[in-house]
Amino acid sequence: MSKKWNLVVDVDRCNNCRVCFIAVKDEYAGNDFPGYSAAQPAQGHNWLDIERKERGSYPLVEAHFLPVMCNHCDDAPCMKAARDGAVRKRDDGIVIIDPVKAKGQKQIVEACPYGAISWNEEQQLPQAWTFDAHLLDAGWTKTRAEQCCPTDTYRTLKVDDAEMQRIKAEEGLEVLKPELGTRPRVYYKNLHLITHCFVGATVVVDVKGVEECAAGAEVLLKKGGREVGRAVTDTFGEFKIDRLPPNSGDYRLEVRSAAGSFGGDFELGAESRYLGVIRLGTGG
Ligand code: SF4
Ligand code: SF4
């Protein structure tokens, strides 16, 4: 089986420094790579972008960042929308929008379900990140984004498809919009930080009339009577249970410690929830 390019992006490592964003601009803005890509305009195109997702509410708030780019799909809608072979899939998995044949084919932009293609108005050309194919063909083993990222968010892998599926299973990697069946070659680690919700709270206990953080309390999360999550409160009495599907409805939370217990119901909507301060032994 032939080896093909894949990109692994670890969402938990990205801190939004945007060095990779600038590196992609530096590589493509004003630079023609015949056979690969025409020059990116100075303004308006983000072939690699960083999206932001905030979760929770004060005091349990976190921000995560999602690098997005062309996914180099194996079943690419942009290819199907192109005429005259203007978008082609290389044997090594990379999807190239031909900078000559694709001229005037604006329908290619609209065909991408990831919004990864920009329209170059001046050149009347659809354009997307080429996986730095011109660099890889010249012997590079990493994309520029990986080369410059200070947190090792990216891993550029050239492996056969069976090996990539093994890595995917082993590391719990996911792709964006898998339900579309586009079979992206860009994989994400810790994608739940973007796609899923957490629930958290601060647990306190009354000690001789003074409220203290209840460290070490056991927290159980149940759905329909079945345990779906478990945590132990930290030094500040806080806990967080993650990877809950958004809009997943009713849950029951149970907290126990030597000082007392608590049980209560809540509903999970589209966003993560901070449930406030839970007072043990008082019924909340
Ligand atoms: S360089 Fe790395 S850490 Fe910085 S924005 Fe890009 S992926 Fe995130
Ligand atoms: S992400 Fe969009 S532009 Fe890239 S291969 Fe898939 S459909 Fe085409």
C-alpha cells in the first residue's frame, strides 16, 4: 500500500499564537507555485485559520483553538463540482486545485462543506491550502505550520492508509464533519474540547459555621440511572466532567464525602455548564 500524507492536529496544544497562520501567509501571499497554486492575495484569504471556542462560565471558563484548513478529503466534494479535472487527487493523498484549469470555476468554492476554499476575485480563481505540496515534493517532511508551531500542535505523517487508521484508533483521532463521508486526511486529537461539553461545580462544606472547599469529594454523573462520568473534587472543591454530548438532556449529579452528600438534577443544552456552589449536607 502506498504512503500518503496526513496531518494530525492536537487541539489541546494550540494556544492561538498564530505563528502558523503567519507562516502560511508568508509562504503563499504574493508567491506563485506553478502547478500547485497561484499567489494568495495580500488580504482576505485565510488558507489556514484558527477558530475559537469558549466553554463554561465564570469561574470555570476555558478557551480552545481549532486550526482549520483544507482537509484533503479522499472523497472530496470540490473534485466532484470541478469541470475539466480542475481539482485532482494526487497518489499521495493531496488535493490540488489547478491554478490554470480552475479559473472561473466559482462553484468549486461553494462545493466545499468546510468553507476551506477562498475565491480570488482578481484572478477569478478558487484557492485552498495545498498541504505545502511544493515543499513536500522538494523533500520537506513537515508542513511549514508544523515546522514553526512552538507547541507541537501539528504532526505531518506520511504513512499508508492502514497505518493511519491504526494511529487514528490508538490515539482516538477524529475528523471534522465525519457524517458527510468526505474522508478527510486532516485528523484531530482532543476534538472533544471543541465539539463536546463539560459540567462542573464548586463543592463546599460547612465547618463550624464557616464554608470551606470540600476537597476529595466523590462526584458521580448519571443519565437514566446509569453512570456516565466520575470525578473527585480538587483542593478548591472544584470538579469537571468532560466529553458530554451537547443537547444531551437530563442528568443527575451525586456528590459524597465524609462531611455530607448532595443529589440534584440538571439539563445540558448546547453549552458547557458551571452548576455553581454545591453545599454538602444541606441539600444544595
Ligand atoms: S503555531 Fe501552533 S500554537 Fe500557534 S496558533 Fe498555530 S497551531 Fe496554535
Ligand atoms: S476540505 Fe474542501 S477543499 Fe479541501 S478537499 Fe475537502 S472538499 Fe475539497
